Amino acid sequence: MYLSEISALKLKELGFKRTFYIGEKAPFDFYKYNNEEWIIGGRILPQGDLLAPSSVYNEGTWLPSLSDLMYWLSDNGFTFTLECKELGHGYVIHVHEAH
């Protein structure tokens, strides 16, 4: 699961950064490129090989996964709840200020 492009761009404005693979592209990353949604794909270990064209991850918008968001929130002292809206129609994360 990954965030929408609108959510990803808003989070970037607020200072959201990747918690793992800092400064790297990973085979399990999602991107929006030319109105298409991509997963980079490829081998993860021992050394990542990416399958998608480099234009996707160099020019596209990174769409953080739900895990990326949850790790970042936790690392920055936020608490949150995850709510399933309608089965199969997405989730809502309610974030509470850091203490």
C-alpha cells in the first residue's frame, strides 16, 4: 500500500523524508510518472537491480508506502491510529501531535 500523489507531495512540503534507504532507490518503491503508477521492481539482495526505466524514479514522484509513513511518524515521536475506511477502499491515518 502506498500514499496518493497529493498526500506524498503534501508530506514532502512538511519535511517528510525516507527513514530507510536514505538517498537511494529501492526495488519496492512506488512512483507516479506520466500519470501512471509504477513499482520499481527488481532484485533486492544481495545488491538491488532496478527494472523500471530510470526516468520513472529520476523524474517521477516518490509515493511513500504506508510503512514508510508509519516508521517516520514513530521516529519523530508522533502517535497515530490506522482506520480501515471501507474494506478494499483504503485507510485513514489519524496523527496526533508529538509529546
